[in-house]
Amino acid sequence: MNSVESDFLVIGSGIAGLSLAIKLSELGTVAILSKRDFLAGSTTHAQGGIAAVTSPEDSFEKHIADTLRAGAGLCDEEVVRHVVEEGPQRIKELIEWGMAFTRDGHDEDHPYELGLEGGHSQRRVLHAGDFTGSAIAKTLLGKAQGLPNVQFFEYHAGIDLITTEKLAPTTPVTCLGAYVLDIRQQQVKTFIGRRATLLATGGAGKVYLYTSNPDVASGDGLAMAYRAGAILSNLEFVQFHPTCLYHPEAKSFLISEAVRGEGGILRLMDGTPFMERYHADKELAPRDVVARAIDAELKKRGDPYVYLDIRHKGADFVKKRFPTIYQQCLMYGIDITKDLIPVVPAAHYFCGGVQTDAWGRSSVQKLWAIGEVACTGLHGANRLASNSLLEGLVFAHRAYQKLSQQAVPAGLSYDVPPWNPGNARNSDEQVVITQNWDEIRHVMWNYVGIARSDKRLERAYHRIRLLQQEIQEYYWDFIITSDLIELRNLATVAELVVRCAMMRKESRGLHYTLDHPDKDDLHFKHDTLVERPSMAASTPTLNFL
Ligand SMILES: Cc1cc2nc3c(=O)[nH]c(=O)nc-3n(C[C@H](O)[C@H](O)[C@H](O)COP(=O)(O)OP(=O)(O)OC[C@H]3O[C@@H](n4cnc5c(N)ncnc54)[C@H](O)[C@@H]3O)c2cc1C
């Protein structure tokens, strides 16, 4: 089966992709892809929970105000309102599909235990213990797998989107589907989405040396959309989670924000608390403030990590509220009911992405972006904790609503050519991939991390352009593999983050630069847009929109 045609092609199987598949199956046939197993995305790793207004003490206005405050002047207020006001309905639907949020048993009308996280003025985070994302992903996968209209393709990695640009250059560019590598068969297939192709490929944390993200987060959707000619925005706003476990054997294990929400205290290596020197809300200051404070203390002292302390809450509470964190840390020899937890900041969430309208449509016809891959206007310059799972759910529903109003096209009027491997041969130089991969991640960490400067960004830009040239030559010479796909995409995303960061000569939200430490509303209170240089341009340039 080298060609698969369906009404909707959904690339990615996290909260966004799975809820899209469930919804869109009411409108037609759906093919859903994941480049690893179906639970490999960030969704499965989300611990804290999902923010929504469900308590009588809370209100839409409060949730909206908190989201706007975090977004530092760049949120689209209309989008924020949609997401917040439609949130409770989507949560209700999720519960009807079988999701079991943790209950507190006090009030029959409001039975769910609500967590408090940084930047929220109210307890409003629904959670299932500290394994919320995993419970949501399994609920959605179970629901989707029971639907006759949905076809599942695991270990299928999208390589490039197929557009009309080369087939019919005069029409507005339209997405027809994607070339996809069947990783197990080592074969490239053509997937057609007759009515729409929906990117739900998640974020790109792997572009940084230290990240909380799983391996699949290599920014493939961002890079594919960019190559297809879509506009991307705000990629300079990368959220660094303040507290990832620091341990030589722990690969990207996050210590949830909820630990600070429940009273966790950050301490220097000598035991001194330090957050009161940085913000009145101390440990509950917005994430960017906490991450910058830790980064500043580490740089000042040359310490490898700081500590997070939750011992004072007592063993019973800690084990019940944070069972996963407790067990996971115990595996590394840290009993969090008795020991301090060593933590460092790590790249966590991409606020920017493929720019969409309030329904998830990108600037390329029939190409949609939902979930972390998208930049919808909800987060602005900084994401409020636990708003991203909510965004995935709400936007999947909004895309479904809009698509259900569109006329069904008669059929595809283009002859899509199969993938052309050219003269590519098998590579015997895997080291080129690992070397380039490491270099990109180091450059991004050292020069484009929590604190940036004009000089660091220029250095990063030049290094990454050089790496890109090397990768580009390698890419077309050798038979495509999933590592090569990811490396090419990481390099593209790295370049785009740097370009966006270079354009924003101010500090706002998650973008902090030593050379322009203040916010400059007069010149920069707008989104940063990037678009692929015209196909006709022969030399790559700093082509800022
Ligand atoms: C450790 C951790 C904790 C978090 N905690 C919270 C939290 O408590 N609350 C909250 O709101 N948010 C949290 N977040 C953020 C949130 O989990 C993510 O933003 C959200 O889950 C993203 O969902 P998604 O559906 O967009 O993508 P993902 O869940 O990341 O799924 C991406 C999917 O795309 C697939 N894919 C990627 N590239 C390709 C390709 N080329 N071809 C085919 N498939 C591809 C992957 O295999 C995967 O199936 C957390 C994130 C992390 C990493």
C-alpha cells in the first residue's frame, strides 16, 4: 500500500491529533499517523493537569485575566476568550469519553480536586494524580480505536507536505497530503488528505540540549509547514521549565509545577531559599521568572543544580499527590519525602508555531495546525501553566466545527507524483547525524537559551547556517531515515528560533535578552512572523517578513 487516501490526514497522535481523529471521523474517513507508538508524544508526559473553570469560586474573567497577564501583551484576546469559555464543555466531553480526573469527594456538584499552579489566581487545574497526560492520551486512544472511520499508522514519519506549488504554480498554494516514511518497512508512501491535512506534531524541545520533551519533539511539523510555505510566528518564545530532575541517568524527567503549587521550596545547594529575592510570589511566580532566577543563581555560583524541597508536606500527602514523581525519583535513589530533589531548568514548551486563525487554519490552503505545533494567539509571549492541553482539545473541536461547514470536494484534481529517491544510497556515516545533532543542541542551549544577547544570537545564526548546508548536502545523497528527517527538521527549527529572536530587540515574556532588557511596546507589541524565502531566491538570506 504505497498510497493512502482519506478525507482527513492527521499527522500526530497526542491530545490534538487524537481528539481531531475522534471528531473528524463524524465527517469522513481519517488517517492518523505517529512517527513512534501512539503514546509517544508530550501529552503522555503531562503531569500537572488541564486548566478550566469548573469551581464556583472561579470565573471565565479570572482565567482570561491570568492568561493575558502571562502572555505579556501578545495574546489574541478573542482566542483566549474562546479557549477559556469553551474549555468546560470540552472537559465534560472528555469525562463522558471515560477520563477519570481525581476527585476530592467534598461537593457532589463540583467533585474534582483542583490544583494550583504558577500564574493562576485560582485553583483550576483538573488532574489525574500526577499522570494526567497519560490518562488523557489513553482515554482518547481507546475512544478513537473504536471508531470505524479511523485508520491508524504507527511508526510512520511525515517527511514533507505535498502542495500544489510545483504541480500547479498559479493557484493559491494548497496542501494535498504528505510523503511519509514507513519506518518499519523503510518505504516512502504518499498520504492524501482530500479535505484537509492537519498537523498535530507537537513541539520542538529536542532542539535544546536539556529538555523535558520526549524524543519525538523534533519540530517536524514546524519545519514541514515552513518548507510548504506557511507563515510561522513567535518562535522566540520558548518556555523553559524551571524544574527538571538533575540526575546523570534521568532523561528529561520533569518535576511538575504542581510540586511548587503545593508548597515546594527552591533552595540553593547550601539549603538557603532564594526565590523571595526575585518575585513577591516566590516559588509561584510565573515560570519564566522562576527559570531565570535558577539560571542566574547557577551561573553566579557555578553550581550544577538547585534543590526543590517538598519534605515538609509529609510522606502521606506527597505519596498520594505525586505518586509518579515519588516512584520515579525513588528509582534514582531520591526519596522525595526525606530528600531534597536536585533540579535544573530545561526547554519545555514552544509558544510559537505555525500561525493559525481562530479555527486552526494556516496560511496554506487545506493545511491546519492544532496543538503545540500551532501558534493560535492563546499564549502570546508566555504560556500559562496547564493551558496547552486545553488548547489542543478546544482547537480540535473548533477545526471540526469549521470543517463540518465546508462543502465536500468532488475529488482530487492533481496527479500527485510518488516520492523520488533520486540517486540516494545507504549511508555508512551515522556519525555525521549524531555530530550535527549534538552541535545544534549545544549551540541552542548556550546561545539561544534562557538569557540571550545580540552577539550570542549572531553566533548561533552563523553556526546553524553552516550546519544546515552540510545537512542539506548529506540529506539528498543518502537514503532517508527517521534520524535524518529529524536532523534536517531540528536544523530548520533552530534557524527559525534564532531568526525570530534576532528580530525581537526587547525583552518580553519568555524572550529575555541582555542587550535589550526592557519591554518596548512602541516597536514590538506584535507577533514575529517568518516565512520561507521565495523558491526563486538562489542564496539563503535573512529573509524577515
Ligand atoms: C513533561 C511534560 C509535562 C507537561 N505538563 C503539562 C501539563 O501538566 N499541562 C499542560 O497543559 N501541558 C503540559 N505539557 C505540555 C503539553 O503536554 C503539550 O503541549 C501537549 O501535550 C502537546 O500535545 P500535541 O497533541 O500538540 O503534541 P504531542 O502530544 O507532543 O504529540 C505529538 C505527536 O506527533 C507525532 N509526530 C511528530 N512528528 C511527526 C512526524 N514527522 N510524522 C508523524 N508523526 C509525528 C508524535 O509521534 C506524537 O504522536 C507538558 C509537556 C511535557 C513535555
